[in-house]
Amino acid sequence: MLILYTKLGCPWCREVLAFLREKNIPFEEREVYRNPHYFEELVKKSGQEKTPTLVLDGAILADTDAAAVLKWLKEKKVLSS
């Protein structure tokens, strides 16, 4: 399951959310401002506090944008070329 850590008001997070929805990629959003547990989880998993950060099968793409997510998901075989 793809997990997406986001923060309220983050324009890059909105961009990645829109991209994932447009591509119909299933994911779980974990908003870190409203949920301190998710924030702790983000830091523990990624070693940093920035969003958007994606986690898929233990692999992490931190502090990213939609273009990098597209490339990463192709590498992970979630999206085809």
C-alpha cells in the first residue's frame, strides 16, 4: 500500500494528491499536522520532517513533487511507461 504523508497548506502535497487521484493510484493519505502519531511515523521512517513523502514497500521518496513521483512510481512498476 502506498502511503502519502502530507501537511495542510502544502502546495506540493496538493499537486501530488491530484496526480495520484488522476492516475487512479490507490494510496493512504496521512496528514501530519492534525495527527502527531503520523508526524512521528514520518520522521521515524524517513529521517526528515518534510512533505510530501511517499512510502511504498519500505522504499521512501521524501520531500518530492509530482514529476519525481511519476518517475519513482515507474521505477517501482506501479505505473507503466
